[in-house]
Amino acid sequence: MRPWATVLTAPTTSGPVWMKACAPGPDAEVGLYDLLARVTPDAALSPIASDRERGWLLLPDGGPPLDQRFQGDADTVLAALARVLPRYADMQRTLASHADAIVALGVPDMRPATMPVRFPEAVAVSRPYVERAGTMDAREQLDRIEALEGEFAERCARLAASPVPASLDYNDLHPGNILPGPDNHLDRVRFYDWGDSVVSHPFASLLVVLQVAALAYRARPDDPRAVRIRDAYLEVFTDLAPLVELVDILEDACRVATVARALIWARATGATAHSGQETVPASDAFETLRMLLGPHPYRVEIS
């Protein structure tokens, strides 16, 4: 039970089933599952039943996710990510032509052209927490973040002009949300739990993937395992631009995705710029925005 959804499971004679009741906002996931079942049926769980009006989903059991299948074996998990991310990228390329339809379902529009307006919104969501519960350092940091608005807009403009079209961004992609096929078959992997999804530049998906690789599996940006994950994903797009250019685009995409992540945290938990909330959602939104102040953590030059 979370502010954004309640998930229940029940045994049946055909195996476990999972019922998800989504809060308003994240309930766009229900319609998204239906669209994915039509457009990319092999890449996501197909609902047994769905109710868009109530925000309910009934899903089959997909088995243990990737992190549980290979628990404690960082090398195997990271190698598996390099194997499965091209499949995810292929799905994004298929879904690019459906971007408008996905937004029409209520999935947040975080495409590059919309993000300059989103930037002050993310700052405003964080401001009440910083003013009420933050330190002097936190207030100074938020002021520095706010001063990045012009630079942020430039990044958005570059992304909008890039040869890679907008598509679905899972926005929380990590090994716990990836389901290998039977017998750990990585060529039949599926993705589930789409409640944080947005429509954005597709490379934004690597923000969380590479962050988890660094923090949970100690594969820092210059680690060959992390570089392999990055390049395996980008390889799917090399018909649009050379790899070295795609790495530059990735940096802009991850920076812009930081703002999208902050806003989705706020949306999922009901925080707004005017709510005055001082609890987890506002603090998490601010902590996400603070990434804009540091060096880009996922850039490694092409050797």
C-alpha cells in the first residue's frame, strides 16, 4: 500500500494473480497497459482485465524480476541489463509513432518542447519543503538550481532538434521491474509497473538504469560493465546518428529527465507547489533536482 497504488495478490488454480488499484494521476497506467498489449504485446504483461474508470488492473504473475533471479551476483545482473536494454529500446522505437496517443491516455507529456515550462514547476514543488524544513545550504542549492533555467532550456532545445523522436520513457527502469522469461530467458524479457511512465526523449530511460548500476551494483560510469549497458542501449539508435553523438544527446536527456523524475515523485504522492507538504514527496523531489548541480554522473568518453 502506497500513496500512488495498492497492490494485492491472490492464489488461483492457474497461479498467482495481481490486482493493482492506482491513485488518480498514476491511473493512466491502466490505459497504457491496454495500448502496450496491442502495440508491443511481447514486451509487457498483458492484463487479464482492466477498468480505466476506477484505475484497476488485474495482471498475471510474471515470475521473479531480474534482481531476484540473480540476487547477489552483480556481474550477472549487469550483463543481463546489457542484454535486455536493446529489447526495451526496440520497444521505444515502435512506440514513437504512438506518442500522442499515449499522452492522450493521461501519461504525462515530458517531451523536450514542454520541459522549459516544467522546470519552474519542479522548483516550485520543492520550494515549500526547503523553506519549512530545509537547511540554509538547501535554500542556497535550490536558488542555484533555479538559476539553471536558461541552461536547462538550451538542453531542451537541443533534444527537440535531435534525430531521435520522443517515445515512452519508463522513468523508473531498474532490475526490479524487468521480468525474464522462463528459465531466465533474456530474449523473452518483459517490463511491468508502468505507473511512473512519461512521454519524453527516450534516452531519459537511462537516468535510473545507470544510477542503479552505480549505486546498487558499484558499476561507476567508467566501469566497463556500465559502459557496456549504455552502448548496448544506444546501439539501437545508431542508424539515426553516430554513437559519439548519441552519447552527447544522452547527457542532455538525463539532465532533462531529472526534472521529470522530480515532478513524477510529486504527482505520485500528491505534493504540489501549493500543498505546503514537508514530508517525503517534497524532499525526494528536491533531492532529485539536486543532481542538476553536480557533474553529469553517467558520461564516459568514447574510447
